[in-house]
Amino acid sequence: MLRTMNRARWLVVSATLTVAPLFTGCDVKEELLAPENPGVIDPASVNSPAAALGLRVAALGQLKNRTAGGESVWLYGGLLADEWKSSDTFSQRNETDQRTIQTNNANVQTAYNTLQQARGYVKTAIDKSFEFTPNSTGDIGEMYFSLGFLEMTLAENFCNGIPMTNTVDGVVTYGPSLTNDSIFKVAIMHFDSALALATGTDAKSVSVKTAALIAKARALISRGQFAAAAALVPTSAVATNYQYQLTFDQTTGDNQLWALNNSAGRYTVSDSVDNLTGRIPNAMPFVSAKDPRVPTAVPSPNKPFDATTPLRTQQLFPARSDPVPLVSGIDARLIEAEAKLNAGDFAGMTTILNALRTTSQTIGTTKIAVLPALAATPTTKDAAVDLLFREAAFWQFGRGQRLSNLRREIRLYGKTQDQIFPIGKFHKEGNFGSDVNLPVPDAELTNPNFKGCIDRKA
């Protein structure tokens, strides 16, 4: 069973505990050598403003670790789509890349469980913040943004049928299986809570409000509410150069896009051509296009983990501590462009895309060279869809949005999986399968309300 905990994970408790004095008459040796009971935590140790702050910091760490700071659905979703290719020996990564994911895939199970558990961390942080630091509205708003983002991430990557279980005061409430659309609605509700709280003019509140606007618009786009989404993120509300950055340092953990690709060689940047299989239909030319939005390199020596698949390393985040945008103003412009597309304004869509291309943008800390303007405006909706999602693929590489974008092409634009996902011969053995999402893993079957995915549709 997945237990989504709504009580504190005691990551920060040790900093608040005090050492009991040693009284005369005690056996000092026995006292010092006596085993601790790790299951007993003094509730008072987390019932203070300092503890509430610590819980918020831990919750933000959970958000980072479930995105660019861990081997998360950002990487697995990109592997299932066409951003990454497995240069690994583990069957769990290989079958995800091949689009034939088993429901007992241990890596996917870990990614799912930790996403769900992170919801509990954030809820605890919200509860304690309201109790002990109720005036820190910008901080509490950030927690609601984090909660909504975790929920949106579940809906973007996993099949229909995700339960939302909670544990309150030790009592488990098993959640029913929900459709992705229902979970998007829950995420939107929490983004609204973030917006209601982050109303201050201080830098934290302004940044949280901007991030919540982008995230809410992204969830609305997933529900097909294009005009409402665009109305949230005009340039007057979200500047194109805005970034909500995930930061890293060697003491707390590396940027895992760097760690698993550039350092460990378990993932390689994918391409539309493979010297092992030839052309890969539908795959984006992330390497061969030599697009400055996805700079890549051929490392020397070339040492993929499997010693077979040629390693290509991303250079957007070329150092282990490079920051990664969770959401950005570039995302906001792409949301506006998609709204123009759906209003039949292909010229307006192209204008927005060209404004991004012909101005130097920054992703993380990498300055993107100016690109030439698109030569022509699409004349049909199909052509406009192809153009928009190609541009999004390059602007949003590695940031957890490619799988969601491909699923939306199927769900809202009438594409089929064999038109947009990689198909044909797989570079290790066999052929690509037909998966278009990650399955809710078997570990959830201990929830009596869960009987497996409702469906594996996009």
C-alpha cells in the first residue's frame, strides 16, 4: 500500500532536540550505551515556529527531489517519450525506454511512491505553518504551490486511476481511483490557494504568485481550457525571463539530469537517428538538429554505462550544481501560443514563437543564442500543432513536460501514439511498444479501492 502521510517526516527534528542533563546517581556508561527508541518522537519537538520552518524547508526539498533532484518522472517521462534513451543495463530503464512498462517496475514504483509521500510532507508543512507561523502567507502559499505541482505531476505522467490516499493522526483514508482530469482539478484548487495567500509585495510572495499562475495555466491547458489558461499568464503578469529555480549544491545533492547523463552515463540524449537502428520515426532530433536550446556534446572518453549505446550529454545544465527551472516565463509564452492555435490564430501563435526565438533567452543559467525567425506561418491546424509541439520540445527539454505534451497531442488534437511517439526497432532488442504513460505500480494494490489503471489512454 502506498501510504501518503500527512504527518511530519522527522527530517528536521534532530535540530530541535536538546540533550538531557546527566544527574548524579545515574550510571553514565549505561545511559550513554542504552539504545535509542527511534519510533518515539516527542511531539513538542515539532510544535514550534522553528519546527514549522524546518518542515517547510524539508517539503521544498521533497519537491526538488521529485523533479530535477532525483531519478524522477522527469527522467522516466522523458525516457518514455523521446528526450532520453537508455544507455543502461537495468531492465527497468530499458523497458521504460522501449514503451513496454510492467506494473512491477521497481524504478517507476519508487518514483510513484515518493511523489505520493511528498504530498504528505507538504501537507504537514502546511498544517504546522498555519498553526505556528500563520502570518508567513508567502511561505504557506509556496507550500500550496508545491502540493499542486506534485499532484499535477502525477496526473501528467501516470495512467488514469491514481488514488489519493491520506494518513491523518495515524488513520489511513484510502483514496479512490481518480481520473487524471480529476487530479488536475485538485491541483488547480491548490494553485488557487497559493494565489490567495501569496498576495504580498515581497520578493517571495511575488515569485510564488508568478509560479502558481504558470502552473495553474499548465493544468488548465491539460484540461483543454486554453483561453482561461492564457488569461492567467500575459506578459504583464509573467515576464518571459521569469524562472522559479531549483538549486543544487554538493552537500545536499546534485542536479540529477547532470548526474545520470553527464556523470553516470545511464541516460543519453535521444535523437531521430541511431547508429544502431537507423532512423527512429517520430523521435525529435535533439542531437542532430544542433539546436542551441538543447546543446549536446560527445564526451571523450565515451563511456555509456552499458558500454554499447553511444553517449551524448546535455549541456543545458553542464555542471553538477547548475539550477533548473521548475516553471518559467518561456512556459507561459508557449501556453499563450497554444491558446492562439486553438483560437485559429496561427499567425498570432507564430508571432509568439518568433518573439521567443529572436530574443536571447536564459534557461537555468545557460544563455540561448538567438534563433532565426520561423520562415512561414502554418496554414492548417495540423501543421500548427506540429510546429508548436516541436518548438515546445526544444524549449522545455528535460524539464518534465515532454510526456505530458505528447499525451495532450493524442487526447486533445486527435493524434495517435504511432504518429508522435518513437516507433520501429528498439536500439537494444525488439521493437518499441505502445505505452503512452506510466502505470500506477502494483504496490498500490493493497489499497482496497485500487484495482489497477482505469485505462492506459493518454
